[in-house]
Amino acid sequence: MIEKVNFRYRDDITVVNRAQFEAHIRLYEGYVNSINKIDKELNETDAGRSEANTTFGKFRDLKRGETYALNGVILHELYFQNIGGRQSEPDQLTAQYISKDFGCVSDWIEDFIATAKVSRGWAVLAFEQRTGRLRNVSLDSHDLGNIAYYAPILVLDMYEHAYFLQYADNKSEYINNFMKNINWDIIGERIRF
């Protein structure tokens, strides 16, 4: 069983207000509940394995839902962890890693903001292990656009549920405020894996 992380709104979270944050937490809790229901069905029943095929069936639906719901849980947890904090820029080592693959931090910021603007689901700074590079990745869905063998470093939720209550259709303001509210301590820990 997957337990939800008990995220709390804090004063250092400025990208969203308390009402937007709490609405978003309720959605995250729905993903936790969904993956637990799917896991229970997969672990405690036949789940349609005997009729499994690539076109249609209970087992196929459960396996597709499993990926979507679990990624929804993980990406939301990474997002909530990497907002807030009082450090306004990356530490020296994090800046070096970013600069190695993007030229400099300001070039990465420009690319990450553009990635966020084109993303329907998530913008992710990730370490792609095959090439050993940091990349900004655009996900249109929790399970659409992920690169195999990559590790998310910074995660920005671009689904409208993440900002619409507070920002309405002003996506750019949400992105810009997110960039000012990155928890660089968390990013520094993730980049040193």
C-alpha cells in the first residue's frame, strides 16, 4: 500500500496560495487512492490476466491505469517537495551541472520556461542516464513523454489544476512565480545522486 506524504502549506511557498495548494493536495490524494485500488485489484484477483490482449480488456486497463496513477503520485510528490525554500538560486555545484549542459543557468531558465509553456502536463529537469546529460522534458501526461532511464531533478506541474484557481489562464505568471520559488536545497540533493 502506498501511503500519501503529508505535505503542508508553509510560509515559504509563494508560487501558490493556501487555497490553490490545498485543492492540489486533494487531487494528489486521489492518485494515491487510485494506485492503491489498482494494486489491490492486481494483487488480490485474477484481474483479467486469463483474457489479456493488446486491444481491450480489464488487465490492459489496469496496467495502463497503474502507470498513470503511480506516475501521478510520484510526480506530484516531487513537485510539492521542490517548491518553497528561501534560497533564490542554485548552489555552486548545481549551477555547474546545469551550465555543463545548457551553457549557463540563465540559458537553462529560458529553456525550462519555454518547456513549461509547451507542456500540457509537466515540465521536468531530468538527468537522462543514457547520454549522461541534463534535459528539460515536456510531458503531456503522467505517462506520456517520460524518457526511460531518467531521474527527475526539478518538477513543475503544468496541468491547469495546479494553477487555475489562483492564476486563471495566466500560465506565464504561474511559471515565473514558480521559478522564483524553487527549493534549491532539494534540487541540490537530487542532482547529487
